Amino acid sequence: MALLEIANITKTFGGLKAISDVTFSLDKGRIVSIIGPNGAGKTSFFNTLTGIYKPDSGAITFNGKSLLGLRPDQIAARGISRTFQNIRLFADMTVIENIMVGMHVHYKQSALAILFRLESFKKEERESEQKALRLMKYVGLKNVENELAKNLPYGAQRRLEIARALAADPQLLLLDEPAAGMNPQETEDIIQLFRNIRDKMGITILLIEHDMRVVMNISEDICVMDYGVKIAQGTPAEIRNNTRVIEAYLGRGAVAGQHEEKMQ
Amino acid sequence: MVSSYFKELFDKVNQGPLAYILITVHVIAGTYLVYTEPRSNLAFLVLITSFMSLYFFQADVRFKLFVGAVLALVIIPVVGVRNIFYLEVIFQISVFAALALGLNIVVGFAGLLDLGYVAFYAVGAYLWAFFGSQQFYVLHYAPGTQPSDLPFLLPGDAFYMFLLVGVVIAGLTGILLGLPVLRLKGDYLAIVTLGFGEVIRVLANNLDKPLNFTNGPQGITPIQRPTMPDFAVDWFNTIFSPLVGHPISPADMYNLMFYIYALIVIIVIIFVTRRLDDSKLGRAWTAVREDETAAIAQGIPLVRMKLTAFAVGASFAGVMGVLLAASRTFISPESFSFMQSIGVLTMVILGGSGSIPGVILGAAVVTTLNLQVLQGFSLYLNELRQSDAVIPVINFAWKDLSTQLDPAKYQKLFFGLILILMMIFRPAGLIPAKRRKRQVAPEESK
Amino acid sequence: MKRFLRYINVYELIRPIGQLLTFSVGSAALMSAIVVALALVLDQTAVGVHLMDKLNVTVFNYTLSNLPQVVIDGLTIGFVYAAIALGYTMVYGVLQFINFAHSEIFAVGAFVGVELLIFLQSAGVLAGASLFMAYAYLLLAIIMGMLAAGGLAVAVERIAYRPLRGASRLVPLISAIGVSFLLQDVIRLVEGLTTGQFNRIMPTFGNFDERIIFGKLSMGASKLVLGISIKSIIVIVVAVLMLVCLNYLVNATRVGKAIRAVAQDMPTASLMGINVNRIISLTFLVGGLLGGAAGVLYALKFTRIDPFVGFFPGLKAFTAAVLGGIGNMTGALLGGIILGMLETFAGSYMGIFTMGAAGSEYKDIFAFGILILVLIFRPQGLMGKNVGQKA
Ligand SMILES: Nc1ncnc2c1ncn2[C@@H]1O[C@H](COP(=O)(O)OP(=O)(O)O)[C@@H](O)[C@H]1O
Ligand SMILES: [Mg+2]
């Protein structure tokens, strides 16, 4: 059984169909990419999956249970974590606090334990601090635990967002353009990080990405969207040669050349 | 430029024994001045600013605690009973500090702008006013028509129980109001809470019919106080009357008692606030404040977290309301106006939203501004009016100064100015909130 | 002349009048039907008996004989709310920001207009003025109130809001609350220092207090007087004129197009070469002008003003804006009219219908009840589109 199954979801804004009858399934332990031109509906797809948007119709099942009607926090508690296209950290909190917020769904501390600083509370706090530190190291952040998130450089902020998402121990990690704005070296590192997350932590990854180096390099499966419609799905080799996909990109005039280049 | 120079200078003195000496000198100077000049506002300001020395200078925590305790438990009671106005100022500072701490949870931590915060204060106050007075037996009388020999519903000592009841009922009111409105976006929430504040005030004004719950605009009086054991007065007099210079009356002792109770409540509130802040709850509040969408995607239930913040903040106001009703023995709707809510908000913004020492400082500054600086200024203007003095260059006789120019009546103007200026020049407040630095212990071997 | 007329978009002149008419008649009819039905029911209950004992009329007759006046009053105040609500809604549309100080902009307009008339009165020109001159003076007062309020609104934006653009949402809102408080006391101070008192009374002049009686209907024991005071007519006419002008400005001119562009997407509008700061200033100016005029009209209708006069009308107008759908101008008109009606009906009939348990003293908080209900059940308002939050 697939980890995530999406059947015929549609989401409209006024007259605009941001997602149109998309069906999609994702097996456990895979790395899959969603690509498509700007405005294709990729982010909306993530937002629908995580409960921020309610789909007009269709079904979403995760681990065999429907996610429809659940609030975003309930969906997060089911094991889906995400990052955002334009980084959304808790700017005025420290790095380590950002990650500790990520663990929210796992905390057991009760009001009593909090007020009277019971041993159980202290232990849990200590452990989550240590876990946060491990995650920082894992994504490549060093000695910045007490920095405010807003003071980190751009690349580090992207990493912190990933660490925060990992803190919830998700089964599925959704990454929205994680390599945007990174230089080749950083991109290389982050590809390695994603492989690691999947291989060592066993977390399934679904990512939206424009950078074809990342997409072709890492994905086992690629889903292509255009105007809210899923126009193709397949391995990188299949997608490279899919005429509809090439048309979708080539049809875009000015940006076409650039995209074609990237796809080679 | 200038400020960095001062900061350097401050850092230079703020170390080693010099800091201890400065603290001690400030406290002693303040005490001496107030003791010798019991009517001087300035002397009193010197004394209470010694709390700031205590906060800003670096010294051993035990030393600070000791000096703080001497200040709060010996010096202030003694100078307070010598000039009861000082005690009143300190009491009001304490009450407002507690309110500001409560609002700070809602505005500072969770980022929810509550413009009707004193409604919860009113709930606490009217709760004890109703149960701790004759009002229960006045239900069927229109205001002013009741016989004077009605019994009291509960004994005065039920006050202690009602401190807890106030916490619970105000907290529940917070949840009840919050449930429908906390889904709203921030700025709508502000207007709705403002509306709620008005609703409570209008209810207090008009629920004298069909059944007389609140006695309308006249307010409820007398409200009972807890009994004062005789030994407390004797005991205080044996220890302190040489310092005070005369034995004190039970009435003064009541003022002292409520001051001490207010202090206890504040200490409990600070304790609760700090612990909540440093837990999953406080982190979730701050996360919600920083970015709701990111917070909910992290698994934080928005509405529940906001409700908790609302309830905790409300309960602090509730307990202070009960205390206020008992200490004043009289309450009326006037004390719970929109202006009071904005006053408390001003304290939070001025001091630094999210910062515990900040909002206490804010409460102290705004309250002294109201009670001492503005009123002092008004008195001074009055004196000038009565004199024959003339402003030299423009040849303006003080006598002709309009009596409308009475600074004490222009609190709104100052609240407004403070809010605007702080937002433009120092939005984080006088003492900005700081995030705690964590020293993470090295990994334990398993 | 003909060529000039070609440039006038007649449709945009007629459309708002049609809307106003529909909204007024619709809400008046609906509210009347509700109270009349209620009255009929209540006549069968203790309420009917009680009223019969006290005033010797049935609830039905009582309700009906007051109805024309209640409708007129509701409309009058409804148009005033609509004019204020437009100020909130336009600013919100452009900046997504509640201009909390708008209520004091309104108050300043009222004070400037009233002070001008008081000055004219003390100069002796009002007393002997011909009817024509009386109207001219009133118009002058309205215009001065508008100019003062418009200028103040622009200044406030420049000083207290613009430096805060881009900060988190609560920051400009808190600043706006500060401005509101500051202005209240500044009005009080200025009035106190210059006139020695801060409750001001609108001078009586002209024929504004007279009533035009259309006719009388006898309804069993009681008489139904169909009439309207000239004041109310003035308020309604001036408000309608302003609303039509505003609608024209926003929907049929280049500047209006720029305003709508900025409201829709500020960065893009700025890229298209629109001077966003100018448009924002203009928005505050227009909102201020409307608010100032509403202030003078309010003073004309209710006669007495004080420095806090803006508080409740401001809150109610904001409620009206939310009720109609904030950011939506037609919505503000609808919301203002509905709110004015609801409030007047409630204030007039609640006391009778509840046997005095809850009467007009709850009128002022009635609006909040509506606000909360709207926000819970239809947060986008009656005419707003439901826009999901972006992530
Ligand atoms: N909350 C929203 N309200 C209105 N339109 C939206 C909203 N979110 C997305 N859209 C529209 O849906 C379309 C798809 O957007 P998006 O999912 O962000 O595309 P992508 O991530 O593929 O670039 C765009 O036309 C966008 O304007
Ligand atoms: Mg996107």
C-alpha cells in the first residue's frame, strides 16, 4: 500500500483552477519531485496536502487513513512535515527553539509538570535540547543554537527550516523549492542531505524544485504539473523525453531556452 | 552616539564592588530622602527607582534578593504608613504590574492584541463585590432603595477562597469569549475584544434591572475585607513604631496587608509566567506570534494555544480584580473603561512586550506618571495660578492660565504619545525581551 | 458640451443611486416586517397586557405609529455610518490596516464645522441669514470640516503610519490606537483652552429643524404621521451626493483605477509606475474628507458633540464595513444602512418588547453583537469574497 494516495483532487480560487483533478500516489521510502512552471499549482498542492487549503473535491489518504477534514496541526501530528517556498522561520526565536517547536507534537509535559518543574519535565526538556543539537549537526549548522533565526544567513535558514521539519520525526517530508537561491556547492551539499535523510532516517521525501540538476540527480520519480493539471509522471529518463513536458516548458516563450538547457 | 557612550560608562561602573556600593547608596539615599521629606514626590521617585538599580547593576542574586526584600518588606511599609499616599502609589503599581503581566502573556507572548483586557479584571472585581457584599439581598431592590440592615452573604474571610474562584471564573470567561473570536485575524480580534470590554462595562452599568446584580453606575459598596487578626497590628507596632514614629491604626494596617497580598500575587504571577514561557506552551505561543501558518504546520493547534494564552492572561486579571474589590470596599463601572485597557496596553508596550522586567517597569513608569508626575505638575500649575508670577518675556500672568490646562486630566494624551513614539522609535520597548540562551549539556552516554 | 458629456460615465453615476435605493428600501421593508410581526405575536402575551395597562395601546398600534420616524432615523444614521465606513474600508482595501484613528478624524471634522458655525453665530450673521445663506453657511461648514479632516488624515498617515509600513501587522494598529487617544485629548485641550469647555452645541439656524408632513393616516385609535425633518433630508442628500462622487472617482476615473490597482497588488502597481505613496495619501485624503463631512452631518443631526463623539460612531461604522465585507465599497454602503436600521429599530422597540428589561441603553453594544456574529458566521462579510490565506 502506498504511503500517500491522492485521488482526483481539485482546488479552485474564484474562477482559477489551481489544482485540477490530480491523482497521485507515493510509496514509502522514495524521493519524488514535482516540477512545473511558475503558477502551475505545486505549492497549492502542498498546501492542500497539509490542510492549509481545503480541496473542493477528491480524496487524500495517508497510511490508509483519510486526511480530509483534518486541521493542519492534526495532519502534522499524523507525520507530515514541510518547509515553505519563502522561508517561514520563527524569526525572533533562537535556532534551537525553532527546532524545539518542531517537536511540539511529541511533548508530553503537563501543566503540573511545567509549573512545578517535575523531573519528567526537566528530562524531556534536556532530551529535546540534545535532539535539537543533533539535528542541527545533521543539517550542517554549527554553534548557532542561541542565535536568533532571523540573523542566520540565507542558506543556513533553509537548513534550519529542514531541521525544524525533521524534529517532528515525520514519515513524509515535503520540501518546497529547498535549493532556490543556493550556489552550486550548497546545492551539492543539500542533495547529499536529502539522500541521507531518506537513507538513514527512512523518511519519504516529496520535493518541489526548479533546479533540474537537483531534480534529475535525486528523484526516482518525477511528477510534472502545468496549469493545475498533472501532465506526466515517470522516471527522470522518461520525463526528459516526454513530448508534453517539453511542450509545456517550450511553450513558455522567453524562459523556454533556459529550461531546455537545464533539462539536458 | 551619546547612548553608546553612556552604555560604556555604565558597563564600566557596573562591575565588582562598585555595583554593590551603588545599589546600597541608592537604596539608602532614597530611604533617607523619603524619611526626612515625607511629602516630596522627588524623594519618593529616588526611592522606587532603586528597584531599577537593583535590576540593572550586576550583583550576586542572593544580595539582590536580600536588598529587594528589605526594600519591599521593611522600607516601603515604614515610609508607606508615614505617608499613606506612597503606599497607595506602590499598591497601584503592584496592581497594574499584575495586570500588565497578564496582558503581556496575551499580547507579548502570543501576539494577540486584546483591547478589552480590563473586562476580566471587572469580572473578578464584580465577582467578589457580589458575593462579598449585601448585593445578593439587594437583587430585588432598585439602586438606592434597599434597607440598610441587610445581612452579608458570605463572611469576609471567603475572600481567600474567592482569589481562587476569581482565577477560575475569569479564566473561563476568557475561554468563553475566546472560543468564537480567536479564529479571527489579529486586527479583527483587537476590535472584537474592545467590543467585549465595552459590553462588560455597559452590563455593569445596566444590570441593576430587571434584577439588581451590579447596582448600576453607583457601584457596589460596602464590600467586605478579610478579618485582620489583632496580633498583626500589635506585632507591627512593636517592631516598627519606633521607625514610623507613631503607632498605626488597623485601617493603615489593612492598606499594608493589601500591599503585601498584591506583592504575593505578583510573585506568583511572575513565577507562573516564567515557567510557562520556558516550556512547550511558551514556545508554542511565541511560534504562533511569529508565524501562524508555520506554527500550525509544525503541529501546534492554533486555537487551543490562543485560548490558553487568553485564559491565563484573564485569570491574572481576575485575581487582581478580587483583590481590588476587597481593598477598595467599593467598585463601580468607571474603573473598567476602555481607557484602562489601553493604559495597561501602554504599560506593556512601553516596558517591552514579552519582557517580564519590562512590563513591570512599564507599569511603574505609567502609574507614577499618572499619580505623581502629572498630578504634581497640576498642583504646581495651580500654585502658579494663585501666585502673582508672570512669564517674563511674553509677559503672561500665570493667573490667566486656563483651568482646563490640568495635566492630570490628560492621561489619554500621554498614553497616545507613548504608544505612537514607542511604535516608531523603539517597538521592542524600554527593556526588550531576550530569548534565553541554552547551555546544552554534552550528550549523556546511554 | 456634447463631447464633454461623452466622457461622463453615466452608468457609474446611476448605479450607486440604484444600489442605495435598493439597500434602503430593502432593509426598511425587512426590518418593518419583522417588528410588525413581532408586535402581532407579542400582543397575545404579557407584553401586550403590560403595554395596554400602561399606555392603553396595543403593541401593534404602538409599533406602527412609530414606524415612519424609526425608518427615517435609521436611514439617516445609516448614511452617516456608511460615509464613515467608506473611510475604514478604503484604507483597509489598500493597506489591510484598520485606521483606528478614523473616528477622531470624524470628530475633528465635526468640531471644525461646528466651531465655524458658532463663530458665525457669535458674529451675528447666522441669526438674520436668509434661507439661501443659511444653506450656504451649512455647506461652508461641511466643506471646512471635510478639508480639516482630510488634511489631518493625510498628516496622520505621513507621521504615524508610513514609517511603520512593513512592520508586523500589530505595530501600525497600536500606533493608530495611540493617534486616536492623542487626538481625543488634543481636541479636548484645544477646545478647553480656546473656549473653556469641550461640549459644543450646533447652533440652530435656517429651517433645518422643521418637519415636512406628507399626510396623516388614522389607524384605529392612534394616528400615523408621515413626515420627515429637513435635517434628515439634508443628511441623506449630502451623504448620497458624496457616495456617488466617491463611486465615480474610484470606478470611472484614472486615479480610481490606480487606487484599485494598489489595493489589488501593491508591488505590481508600483512596478507599473504608479506612485504608491501618493495613492495611499490620496486614499487617506478621500476617507478623511468623507469622515469630516459625516462629522458635520452627525453634529447637525444630534446637535451635541464632545471630544469622544467619534468613538461609538467609529466602532459602528467599522462594524458596518466588516458587515458589508471590508475592502468592498458597496459593502460599506450596505453595511452602514443595515447597521443604522438595526440599531435604530432595536433602540426604539427593544424596551417595549422586553417590558423595560433591556432598552435603548444596550443600543451602543448592539453593534458588537452583530460584529461578533458576522465575524463568526461570515467573516468575509455580506458582499466580500472568501479569500483563503496564502502560504
Ligand atoms: N490563496 C490563494 N488565493 C488565490 N489564488 C491562489 C492562492 N494560492 C495560490 N493561488 C493561485 O494558484 C495558482 C497556483 O499557484 P502556486 O500553487 O503557488 O503555483 P506554483 O507553486 O506551482 O508556482 C497561481 O495562479 C496562484 O495565483
Ligand atoms: Mg510555489
